Amino acid sequence: MDSDNASDLTDGKPTDDKPIGGRFHRRKFLSAAAVTLGGGAFATSTASAGPGMIHTESFDNNDWTLSWRDEFDTSIWNFETGNNNGWGNNELEYYRANNAWTENGHLVIEAREEQYGGCDYTSARMTTQGKYNKQYGRVDVRAKLPYGQGIWPAIWMLGSDIGSVGWPDCGEIDIMELIGSDPDTVHGTVHGPDSGGAGVGGSYSQSNWFSDAYHTFTLTWYPDAIKFFVDGQQFFVTTLYDAQNAGREWVFDDGPFFFLLNVAVGGNWPGAPDASTQFPQRMEVDYIRVYDWV
């Protein structure tokens, strides 16, 4: 079987791949009436906000200071490659490192219709696992999304303890997902031990397709609440108290999470591409910016 190795991003499209070596939580410091909390934040990072980028602004009734950013001028990303038995979703693509590159300062992830590694499609899946992890705070991701039947872009996070506790016990936060056959709607979802594959989430629709222009997808994450926004408009919130009332476990105060970016092709949710699907399809990411509340 053909295989790819992990690679760093380079400026311009790469020509080849470069190898590189059941709990129930009731936190006593939370007020049962609270929805958001002030306080500190925990983060481990191999990058920082950088000179001239530190600033404070207001959002979601809090003040936020920029603590980390990725403008895709350097790379801290790993590449997960292969099909991995459909990645648990019956996906049809083979992930390769050379389906992602930086172009004019933006990250490009491109899904293609081409045969590779026994699959009929290729794309890329990137993570910051082991390089940047974050718990609590605000995340802004500015991106333009692909479209078409069977296309499934995602901007998301997984608990850094996935290697020891597995999924879904580690927790998952989907900042943005889009099903390409419904190109004017995005979804925000959380997954935990009891929600399992179904997840708990909401959706946001607009009059134009999300492929027409860049939009900012925002997450605010507190010890007792997670909120989702598009271009500053909140469309879903889930809280520790919602989880307790529904008999679900809240694993989003257990530790930091890492980021993932990918464009899947096919899968249980979007279904397979058909004759109407146009290839290639790109997700373009302008930046990721992470803030701590102050």
C-alpha cells in the first residue's frame, strides 16, 4: 500500500512529503447559576502571540488578550495520513501531506478526485497534537469553506488525553463543520462519553454560501460553558448544568485540547460525492487566534 509521512507546511504547493521522526464532574468552584466565569487559563504552547500582536478586546461580555496565533507563516502542524478504515466515519479519502500548503499567507487544504492508496479521493488532515494544546479561552478561525455533495470540512478540537482514555471519553469540540450539500449552513457540536456519536450541538444558516467569502468561526470555552459563534453571532451554547440535568458527563474541564483541520470526502453524515460534485475543493484558512480572558 502507498503511504505518506508527516510533513511541515511550506510556502507554495509541495511536490512531495517530508518525513519526521465513566466520570461525572461537579466542580465545587462553579456556581450552579453561572454560565461564564472569569479567571485564568491553562495553555501549553510551542508558539506565542508574537511582537506587535498582543492586544485586548471585548467579546461575549469578557475582555480577552491574544495569547497564541497561527497566521501560517510557520508550521507547528502534524499530518495524519492514510484512510485509517474511514476514520470511524466511513470516509472515502486518503489523507496526504501534499494536499495542504500555504499560499499568500493562507493555509490551503485541497480535496481531489484522484486514485491513491486504494482510495478514489485525496485530501489532508492536520493536528497540533503534542505541539500546541489549550484549555479554556476564545478561539477565532477565519476561513472560506468548500462545497458540494460529499464534501465535509471541519475545524475542531480533541482532548489531549485521547491516547490514554480514548474517544469519546477525551471529549471533542467541533468549532465548525459543514456538509457540502448544504453550503449555507454550519454546525457547532460537542461530543463526550454519553453523547457519543450523536453529539450535542446547533447550526447557523445564512443567505449566501460559506464558499463565497471568508467568515470567522468563534468558540468561547469556560469551565462550565461552551459557546459557538459565526461572525460574532452566537448560535449555540451548552453548559455543565445542561449536561448534569440530562445525565451526561462533562469532560471539558479535564484538561487541554489540540486543534485539527481537515476536509473529508464522503462519510456517514455527508454521503458520497456524486456527478454534481466539482473537484478540486479547497478549505482556505486565513488564521487561528487564541485568547485568554482577563
